[in-house]
Amino acid sequence: MIVKATYLKFALPIALLTASLAFGDEMTEQPLVVEQKDKNNYSRTSLDFDIFWAPASFNSYYPIYNEYGQHIGNHRHHGKQTSRYEGGRLTWEWLEPNNLYAGINLWLAGGEIHQIAYINDKKLADKTTGSNFWLNTDTSLGYNFKPSPDSGFLLSVFAGPGYHYERKFHHDVRWNYGLAGFKISQYVTKSLSLGVDFKTMYSYNVWDPHRVTDFERKGNRHFWGIELGTPVTWHFGKKQRFDLQIKPYVLKYNLNSNVTILGTTIGLGYTF
């Protein structure tokens, strides 16, 4: 209930902002003409606030042996774990139409993890671990496609390397991954654009000696994951070089895991 109330606190202003933009800048049935940026003004940098949650549950059995080495039963270890993080992102992209795409994303966050654990339905632990740290970096290269100068549509495809690090339950975890994906942006008015961001990841080279990210990875050292976001961007200023972007997203590091990260990014961007 606490997570739902917190999420509604962010969702209400987002809904009000989207509604005011829609009525304040009416859509037209005429073809949309988007003013072209000055030559070489295709470099976009943004500074974002990010909040996300990662609820998870676990259920496992451990064998019990008697003094003769015979299996006589099992211990059941089960419970729930909920992570809540807040932090920031620093993003840079090159978005020149029908030319090279390049992007760098640095994501830093800190938060806490609440865990309740049981053994054979007897509570073993009920604790909150704070001062946990999260770092994620993406670097990618690709191409920007635009069908016509006045279309207001841009498709960027890309691939590259990534790196993930966590400080969790006072233990260090890290792994590398390769990524590939696309970004779609479409102006719906002269100052409002909608988009879809998608990437798939293949993670490898996991270093987690204490197995504190087994929930996210499902214990695997090689795994596929995805991230999907739906950015809403309001462009403003005399030449619309500034923008305010709100992007809800879903992240799964391992598609076979029951851990799904739900988050929202809100940030200010500048194109130069």
C-alpha cells in the first residue's frame, strides 16, 4: 500500500501535466511541420531524477539428513523482498537525422531493501538494509532514420556494451552485458512528442560471490533481459532546445526471473 500511495503521488502531477499540454497545444488535422534545428544542433544532454521499485518473493527447500546420512525431510525457506531506490541519470545522445546515433547513459541510485524471511513458517528475519548503491552505464552506437524533413518522426537503432554494479546487503556485485535496441519519437503537436524506448540485454561475466542478486538473475551467470520505456516530452523555448521528459519504464534483467523493476524518470534536457 505504501508503494501504491507513493506511485500515485508521482502519477497525479504527470497526468495533470499531460492533460494541460494536450489542451494548451491543440492537435491539428493539417500535416505537422516541425521547425528544423540549426545546423549541428543535434547533441542532447539531460539530467533526470529516477525512482524505482523491485518487489520479489522467494521459496526454496533444503534437505534434512539424519545421523546416518538418510534424507528425512526438507526445510522450507521463503519470504518477500522489496527494493526501493531513488537517484539520477545523466544522458547524452547524438540525434542527427539520417546520420550516426551515439548515446551514453549513466545511472546512479541509492536506497533500501526490506526483507521478511521464514523457515518452516517460523519468522527468521524482518529487516531493512539501507545505504545500498546501484550503478548502471550504457554506451551505444547506431543510426538515426527520418523519412522526410517535416515528418516529426525519428527512429534510432543502436547496440553497444553495458556495465552493472550493486552494493547490496553490504556485498559487492557486478556484471557486464551487451545491448541492442531502438528509440522511436513522434511529434503529435509542435511542442509535444511521444515515444517508445526498447532495449534487450545479454548479461555475462557475473561476479556475485555471496549470491545476493539471485532473485534478479535467478542464479544464472548468463541471462537475457529487456527494458521498455514510454517517454512523453514537452519541448519549449524560443528554438525548442529545452525539453521536459517523463518516462515510465519496466526493467527485467532476467526474463525468467520473477523480479520486475517498475520506475519513472523525470528530467530536463537541452539540445545544442
